[in-house]
Amino acid sequence: MNPGPESAAAAFSLAIIAGGGEYPPRLARLAADRGHKVYVAAIEGAAAPADFGLDSSHAYRLGQLGRLLNELKRRQIADIVMIGALPRPSFGSLMPEPSTLKYLPHFARAFRGGDDHLLKGVVQFFEGQGFRVHGPAEIAPELTAPLGPLGRRKATEAARDAISRGFSLLEALSPFDVGQAAIVADHRIVAIEAAEGTDAMIARVADLVARGRLKFDKGDGVLVKAPKQGQDLRVDMPAIGPDTLRHVAGAGLSGVVLRAGNVLVGDSGRLGALADELGLFVEGVP
């Protein structure tokens, strides 16, 4: 059983392997506030130790995995969490140090597949080394979308059919390792997220709107976002942030609906206030 985040007695030493974005520093602060002894391994090119304001932090290249493992073992850290944006590297770009060379066969196999396959390989590797891999929601559940609206607005009854249609689509696409998000409008799917990411998908729709290729009626146009079936939320939890809401508003959409507890939102109060400012609804659903 994983330690409960609310119990001071359950505090433990925790390594945060950090990519880019606002979520890794926020998780580090919340974990430290709960009494966890936090060590941050900031991945070069995505995060920097200065982002975290902690004495126990260090930058690592991906090719310095052996050095990272040695440091975690020296510090007697057995619990890790991986969070933050990190573009998928090519296997040839790893530039491994000698201490990392012995681990390359495992990662060569992990790279022979989609993102889900690679991330599962990463989890299996760390578990094989004796680490316990936690999800961000285990350490700080308040980072995820709550049930219900984040701001004052709710999805309209007219939008409920579109929302249901969007989630059905994402569920159907899960076996193909694609589609954490989609945009539904005018009783049809108008965009599906692929390798470009959610914000780039919204920008594509905004361009169609700007060129008159796509029009939304007032209150129409919804972004839905949810994990794929079988997605390991410990290392691959979907996320939205303030920029996502700004893009949604710029594209003329009416709001965003998320799977509650399964999508990172960071500070839900701040995000709800921004949704109100932009005239959007942002809502978590079961």
C-alpha cells in the first residue's frame, strides 16, 4: 500500500525526476510541505535546479542515468515520481556515460514502440532497480482536476451530447496509442490530438476558424481530455494549464471537460478564476 499523503507519519524520502513546466516545482513544494524529504533530478534541457528553490537538487542529462541511480542509492531513496514535459529523445541522442552503458539494452527495447511502450519500459526499469514508482496524484492529489466545475460556469445541457461523443471517441482510440484529447462541435468531431499535443491541436482548429473553414455557434465547441485505457498515470498523466485555456478561448470554444482525478490542472482555483475571466467552463466529470 502506498503511503497516504495526508499523514505526517507516512513521510518518506522522495526523488522527483523533473521535466519542464509548472507541475514539477509545484509537486516538489507540496511534497516538502507534507514532510517528504525531496531530492530533485532536473533533466537538462527541460528543467533546472534553480526552478525548485531546494538545496537538494541536481541537473542530469538522459545519458547520466547511471550517475543518477548511484546518487539515489547513496541517499537511500527508494521512492520516485516522474513528472513534467520531456520531448521524446532519439535513442542515438542519449550520449551515455560509462556508468549508463550497461542499461542501454533495456532502453533499446523500450524505444521500439510508441510512447506508451517507452514509458512502460522506463517504469519497469526503475522497478527492476528496486524503486517504488509513484504517480503525482498519489503524492499531491490536489494537482488533479476535481469533480465538478472549477469556476462559476458549467457545461450546458446542449453540450452534454458532444462531451459524451468526445469521450467515446477517446476510448475507441485508446488501443492505437493516440488521442488524449479531442474537440467536438456541431455534433461532430472536428479535431483529434496526435503527436503534436493538445495546444497545437487547438491552434490547428483556431486556424480553421480564422480562415472560415469552421464555425462554432454560441456555446458550441468543447475540448475533452482523458487518459487512454491502460495508460500508466504514474508517468503519463494528461495535463492542461493556463495556456490551454487561452488557446481554447482564442479558438472560440465554449469550454473544457476533463476526467476528474485523471488530468493534471495544477492550481484548480487559479485555473477556475482564469476560466471565468475568459468566459469558459472547465469541468471535471467521473
